[in-house]
Amino acid sequence: MNRITGKAKDETLIELQHATESQTGDENSGNGINSLSDRTTLPGHTETEKLQPNRDTVFFKDGKRRIDFVLSYVDDKDGEKKQERRREFEANLEKAGLELELDDKTDSKDQKTYFLKIHAPWDVLATYGDVLKIKVPFKESDIPHGQDVPLEWLSHPFRLPQEIMRPQPDYFTHPFDKSKTDFFLINDKDTFFPPSTRNRIVFYILARCPYYKEGRKDKCKTGIKRLLSNGTYAAAFPLHDCRYWKKGKNVKCESERFNLYKNWASFLCFYKEQPLNLIRKYYGEKIGIYFAWLGFYTEMLFFAAVMGVICFTYGVLSYEDNISSHEICDANIGGSIVMCPLCDKKCPFWKLNSTCLSSWQSHLFDNEGTVFFAIFMGIWVTLFLEFWKRRQARLEYEWDLVDFEEEQQQLQTRPEFEFTCTNRRLNKITKEMEPYLPASSKCARFCFSSATVIFWIALIVTCIIGVIAYRLAVYAAFASIISDPVKEIQVVGRFITPQLATSVTASCINFVIIMILNLLYERVAIWITDMEIPKTHLEYENRLTMKMFMFQFVNYYSSCFYMAFFKGKFVGYPGDYSYMFGKWSRLRNEECDPGGCLIELTTQLVIVMAGKQLWGNIQEALLPLIRNWWSSRRARRNPENHYSRCEQDHVLLNFSQLGLFYEYLEMVIQFGFITLFVASFPLAPLLALFNNILEIRVDAWKFTTQFKRPVASKARNIGAWQEILNAVAILSVVTNAFIMAFTSDMIPRMVYLYAYNKESSMTGYVNNSLSIYDISLIPQDNMPEDKDSWRDYVNTTCRYRDYRYPPGHQREYTHTMQFWHILAAKMAFIIIMEHVVFVVKFFVAWMIPDIPSDVKARIKRERYLIQEYLHNYEVERLKIQMSASFITEPETEMPSTPDKHEMLSECL
């Protein structure tokens, strides 16, 4: 291992001058220093700085070997123990074939941090490329990439240059085989495996390399993750290839980070397509799949947003045709109707026309177009999922992921599983001993995990019940303050009703509770998933995904479910009201406005959805932007020879293994908002579209400027999120059908229009939808405390929202026949809407194949060529061997394998 220690810094720099001339030949010109000034020392520059090579490089000091991984550490109090661990670990890395080079702390700017640079030579890359079955090119593809599309010129403004969209040619690929290197297209061994593949291989070795002394077998002392957790190393990361705002000066440097920042992370490119192939080449398939899905989801949102705007526009244009709102606002109709108190003691009698504004607002979202939009969204979500399957299948082929699933299960066993599970058993397939978790231990861990999840979900439900109790209690307070908005608070009272004030404050409190519970449960979910000890990375992510989504589903959507399906449904009637915890609690169940509960569901949805997106964007964009401005301002003042590439990347944020998990979770929760409750707010897809356009560029900006380069990893698809999206899509049809039937006022209006009004008009609907109650029969506990507030009313009756017989009728205060007609119509609507949407969904899913026909043809073509080329290769190889056996004598026995290869095999 090359370590720079024991020499003066200036002397070392002079010795390295000749080794780095090839890569620093143009450095002076880049800093504004011409060839003449090279012979002299500029003012303010020492001789050492003049001789100092360019440190912003991704190569060892010889300028030839590429830095595939970096480990950093500092000396501290436990220096001896950690130094011993590092010594054993680095010795084992060298035995595994890796080459190391140490940058002493005196070379770093802070004079504290050591950087251990790791290079994987060809022999190691070839060995592990064979083990991991990495697909590499063996023939350039002869299949045309695409066909001419009519009016393709219209899409030119949205396209990126071809060299950015396709940074490398299309090849037919085959899993690498070390014994058949001449079968593959190997032009240069140094560049045959791209940097993302190289860092993936090195990380595979680091995760399994032990740090115990030779002769001892301590399985716990294995892997870079444990060394990071116990502080032996401060960080472990692959390097970015250059600074994001300028290209690397070395011709061997790809400068892909600069291209990504310029063409992808820039906010000025928000309308352009994403360079998915370049993202995949630089960050790996797993991150590439995420951005491909997010981009496709955003594209599909455009159509939903357009339709939502059309439906909302229809509500605005039909504003004046809303007869029900005209009647409510009319002083002779709504002004003459006295409504019963909405709460006990504190709430007065009130006139119907005080809800004039809320009735107009309700019409914007509760109109005939909403039914059409709910049906459209049920079909849209099916089209989105089916077309994504096709898009995903194309990416699987183009990114060599078609046969990856089996490899992922076998080769991505978590090191934690290997180290924790001490029991061994024979694998019936491989006939090798492998670690396993006994069934008794697995069952106990599963039961404890399930109990923990149930406890936290119960905690959420408890918090929601608390918010509901707050709504019931505070409504009376607001009602006493805003007792008669028409008379007392004419400026503000027209817009702030007790219902609106209660809904807004409760929604804000609920949002705060949601964010706090998220913060707490996140750590609990990771802890219990670690305790279960999943075998593979895929299994770990899927289990964590299910736990987090179940929690988030209840956390974010429970309040919306309450507003949609429970509020106003179990109220009772004057004289026999229903209470939340019994009459002793005095918390009377909430009633809906005469215009329905849909506007309150809309308010809840807007506050929670928009608040979540706003808070997420502040966390993701604003705070890192301030940090980036300060760090880049400092970095740009320093030339490349002041900070090494290792130092520049070391100060960046770590991208954890679960980094993409939180990005998916955020988008899937948003997907639930725009599908489960979209009937109450047609503009939800538009808000999601604007958010996602920003989200793509914010995420791209974070990846290119804020995060260390992640270790490349493969993923065939979006994993468990696909099944979650399918479940949400099916549930959304049911929820929207119930919202239109029971939350919206659409069905009662239609029944009145076609069955109870002889003139086929909505005139008189408001009066028809309100029942009558005798004020003298209202119990004293339900009457207002302020008697002056209702003595002015000469009415002997008050009205309430229900369909019951009036006083004096032989069946007084029982449900009328119209109530049962409306209920039957609601159930019929739910059944018809669900069946229509489900039939269309399944028909569309059946009509659209999951894999495009041209992709199937390419897969068959590639498999055919692989068989043909391998056959021809083996035949030619056999001919050469047979011809050589006739010319030369039989070779002597092959020499023994070098020790380094024995150690590499032992590490495997």
C-alpha cells in the first residue's frame, strides 16, 4: 500500500511532479496562467503551490489507476483499537487483490482527515464480474432503435442532445465469463467496466471483507458497515468524476456529473426530457428506475390535470345556474328559514342564508362534472399502471435487467443476515452450507413486529379521535364568538363561519400531529425491520415498505376518511341527538352544512396535501440550497489544487440505502391523495403536477450537488410499490363511488329532480331537503344559553338537514319514503359506477400487453444471437486447441495459482 508518510510535503510534491504531468498539462491555462508565467512564481503563490499538481482528480497519484472507492477516517481517543481494525481490514483488502493508496492528514485542508483510496485492478474486476454475473457487451446491436414518428419536429424543443440521451451505443450483452474474455468486446480493460460497475464490485468486497486477525473466525467482525457504525472509518463512498459546474480537465474523466447538472438538474430544463440512460450509467439502475417512474407519472398527471381543470371550469361557468345556492342566499327563502342549533348551549338558532358563501363554494366542486371526473380518474389510474408496465419492460431490456430477478435474490444477501444467523443448513439447490433463521426465532420476531405496528396504528387512531373531539369542543367556542355573522361581524363573518374556522384549525392541528408521528414512527419501523433480519436487500426494503406505507396510509388518510364517510352521518335529530362518547361527554356529533360535507373534505384534503408538499419542498430544496450556496461560494474561490476530489466529496451528504425509499413513499402518498379523494377536489392532479415538475429537478439537483455519489445498485422494477399502487388504484374506485354517493349532494339532487319535482327543475330543493322540528319539544340541554339570541325569532319550528316526517304526522320524526328512495339510489349508483369502472379497467388491462411486441422480438433476437455466438466461439476455440495439439507437445502441468488469487477466492 502506497502511503505518503515521513517526508516533507514539498519534497513529496516535487517527486510527484513528473508522474502527474500528463494529467495536469492544461491546468495552468485553466487558471489563467500562460506558458511564460510558468517559469516564475506569481505574487501570493509559493513555490510549493506552483509545483503542486491538480488534486481534483479521480486517479491515483500515478495518473493511471482509477480511484474506485474512498474510505476516510480521523485519529481520536480510541485510536489504538481503531487503528488495529483498520490495519487488519486493509491487509485483507490487499489480500483480496485491491490496491490501496493513503493520503496523509497533512495533505488535507483540515489537517485531520486521512483518505484511503481503493483501486480494483482488472483481475479483481473480472473475477467479481463473473461472480455477480454482470452483463457486458459482446456485439453491437443491429436492431434499429426507433422509427420515424409523424410530426416528430414538434417534440424537438423538449429533447436533449443525442450524446446526452444515449451516452453509449446499444449492444447485445451476456453475463461476463472470466474464462472467455476474448468473447466480449474488450477494447480497453481500464474502461471496459464503467465506474458505476466498478464501485459496485468494490463495495461488494468491502461489505464482506473481515477485519479479524488471521487464524481467528469472528463473523461479527466483518464488513465496512460495522466499521462505519463503530467509528473506525468516518465515511465510505465512490467519487464523483468532476465538479458539477465545470468539466474535468483530465481527458480520461467522463465529466458525466457536469453533463447531468447542465442538462438534468438545472431548473431551466424543467420542460425537457430526462437523460435516463446517462442517469443509469452514472448512478446505477435502481436510481434510474426511480426517475423513469417519476417522470412517467408526471407525464400522465398532465392529462388528469387537464381534465380536472375542465371540470373545475365547468363548476365556475355554471355558477349562476346553481338554483340551490340562489335559494339559500335569497332573503325571502334562505333568510326566512330558521335552522336548529348545531351544538348544545353555545350555538344559537341561525338563518340559512348565513351559509350563502359556503354553498357557492360547494358548487365549484360538487356538480355534474364531478361524477364524470371520478369515472375518468378510475380509468386514468388503470392506463397509468398498464402503460408503466410497458415502459418498465422496455427499460428492463435496454438496461439488461430481463433475467436479473433470480440473481438479485441469490447474490444480494445482506451481510447482516450472514453475520447474525449462526445456524447453518444445506442448500438443496447449491448443495452448500448457508446461514438460516430458525422458524421459532422468525415467528417470535414476526409477532413482536406485528404487535409494534398495530400499537402505532392504534396510536394514530387515538390521535385522530382526539382531533375529532377537538372539533366537537371548539365548534361550540367558535359558535359563541361568531354567533350571528350577519349582524355582528359583517366584514369577516361572511367568510369565516364556525364550520370553516373549526375545519381549518382542526386540519392544521392534524397536519402537525401527522408530521410528528412520521418522525417517531420512521425510527421504529427501521428498528423492527432490522430486528426481523431479512435475508436479502429486496426482502428488507419490501418489509420496510409495507410497514411504513401502512402507517402513512392511516396517518395521512384517516382524517379524510372521517370527513368523507363519518361526519354528518350519525347525527340524530333535535330531541334525540347522538353523542361521541355518550351524553355525559356533551360532545355532540358534527353536522354537515346544508350544502353538504364535500367542501369540508376539500378543505381537509387541500391543507394536508398542500402542506405536506410545501413542507417537503422546504426540507428538500430551501435548506440544502442555502447550504450549497455557502459551500460552493467557498469552493469556487479555491482552485483545484487546494481541495482534492476526496475532500470535496467528503463534505457532501450521505445518500443512505433507504434514500430512494423516502422518495417513493412521498410520491405514493401523493398518488393516494389524487386518486382516493379526487372526487372532492378536481384540482388535486394539477397541484401534484406542479409539485412533481419541481420534485424532479430538486431531486436531480440534490443528487448532483448535495449527495456523495451513491454506490450503484440494480433493480428490475419499483418493487413492492407496484403492488401498493395497484391496491390504491382499486380502492380509489370504491372511495370515489362512496364520496359521490354519501358525501356529495349529487344523488339527493338527482332524485328530487327526476322523481319529486313535476317541473323537472331544482326549484324548491332546499326546502325539500330540510325537515321540520317543533322548538318547544327541544330538550333544555340542547337549547342555547343566550335566550336573547332566539327569542327574536317568531317561528315555533326550526329546520334541520334530514328527511323525516314533520310534527303532527302520525309517523312524526321517522324517515320519509324519500329518504329510502335516496338511499336506494345511492347504493345503485355505487354498484353501477364500480362495475362500469372495473369492467373498463380490466378490459383496458387485457387489451394492453405488459411487454411491447418489439421488446419481445429484441429479447428473442438477443437470446438467439447469444446461443449462436457462443456455439461459434466454442467451435473455433476447440479447433485452435486441436490444431495446437498436433503441432506442439502437451503442456506441462499449469503452475499453481498465486497467493493473491487464493486470498481473493477465500474472500469470495
